[in-house]
Amino acid sequence: MQETRRAVLDALASGPVSGPEMAADLDISRTAVWKHVEALREAGFDIESREAGYALASSPEFGGLAVEYGLEAPYEIEFHESIPSTNARARERAEAGDRDVVVLADEQTGGRGRLDRAWASPSGGIWCSLLGSPDLPPAHAPIATLAAAVAVVEAVETVGVEAGIKWPNDVLVGEDERKLAGILTEMAGEHDRIDWLIVGIGLNANVDPEALPAGATSLRALVGDVDRRTLTQALLDGLDDRLGAPDSVLEAWTDHSLTLGRRVRVETQSETIVGEAVDVAFPGTLVIETGRGRRTVTAGDCEHLRPVDD
């Protein structure tokens, strides 16, 4: 958010404050104050004009400026009521040279998951893609997926939901392990540095479970509707913290893992590996004990198996 607009919002939140007062305090013209106030009103902020001046009555439930206001992480928020894909839009921004941008949407009409699978993204969810350029070599990019999963789990804890992580990118809840969120990470770079990295997160927030695929659930189904603005802020602030300290991610991921200690089947591009998931190594490699030795997997589809299931 533009610093002057943030300062105007801060003044309004502690108001009422007159236009001339704000103009003097912020060293801008009264016309500029009026333009900022009108822009905020158009963005959904309820700003009352009282005898003593302007005052912020309420903030919008969701939207770009609403999420930016109070966000500690240094991201620009580009908001869409509806968009085909936040990841696709983030790639456009990346190719234009932009960084530190979050593309956020109320609805996606063409959301995709891993292996280009369709991803249901109805209105009411939190569909976002963070575009950045972390100080990591490309080989370490998978840690961003694990960091995002941890950030989602820690964010939904703030609304009373206990979730866990299935390697590498699914956030699940309940004994029947219903899917609450997923992560899709993309990147471009050279051998020694990442040019850009996109972390796409789809979180089923205020969505009816009937609008989701079989095996999925939503926060609405678990705890009722949540404040998406504050939840998105918690998610983005948490992700920013984790990306800034990649060495902290594995311990947190392990604490929330549903995969370690489980019998799994992992489908890679070339083979199927069955065994017990015994460890995860930086930057996100799954270690599987097969009975014929340990195998390491950097990418693949993981299925949790019953103990006697091959």
C-alpha cells in the first residue's frame, strides 16, 4: 500500500480528523486528502463525514487494500473478484519484472494444481499467489512449498482449526484427512540463483463443501465463516517469516507432518515407491524405508496407506 494512503488510513482509524488537519500532518494538499478518501471508499472502506471530520467506520471484509492495511509483510496486493488463475497472473507480473506481489482472488475460474489438475476455486476461498525472488539457489526452491504448508497450518490455528501436512503440498484435517488447502510452486532461474518464485496457495475458507470435490472440506464446514482479511494477513505474514528463515522450516514442517511414520506410496515420473516415510531432508526430500533400503524422493504424488496395504 502506498505510504501516504496508509498514513491517511491510520489517521482515519484514530479519527475523526478534518481534511485540513490531515493535509497539514501529512504535508499534502487538501485535494490529495480528498482523493485518498474517495479511493478508499471505492475500495470498500466505510468512511463517515462527521462534523468533526472524517472517521473510519469499518473496513471491507476482503480485497486488496483491506489486506494490505495491517499487513506486516512488504507485499503489494493485486486483488481480483474473479480471475482464471492467480498463478498465471503472477507469471505475467514476473515476466514484466515485478516482485514482492501477491495476486489475490475471491474466485478462480481456471485454477490448476500439480500435474495441471483442475483445482476447484469457488467464491469465498483464499486463492493467492506470492511472487518473489528469495535469496536461494534453484535447488533449494522446494523449501518454499514446505514453508507455505507450515504457514497455512499456523494461520488456520488462529481460527481454531487443527490441521496437518501430507508431503509435499497438501494441508489436511480430521481423521479422514480431508483436504483443506494445497500449494503449487513455480520458479524460473539459472544454476546459481532464482530469478522469480511463485508460491500459489488455495485455501477453502468460506466455501460450502458441496462446491468442492470429494475428499475436500472448508473452514466454513469446520468452524463457520472466518474473517478472510485477517486470516490472509496471518498467512502472508507467516509465509514471509518462513521464507526469510528457510533453516527453520523443516522443524516446523515435521511438527505438523501427517506423513512421517506412515506407510506411503509415492508415484514419481518413473516409478512407484512403497514403504515407511521416515524423514524429510532439506530442501524437502522425503526419505522412505522400503525394506530393501532407503530411497529419497524429491517430487511425486504421495498416498497414505493402511499398515497392511501395499
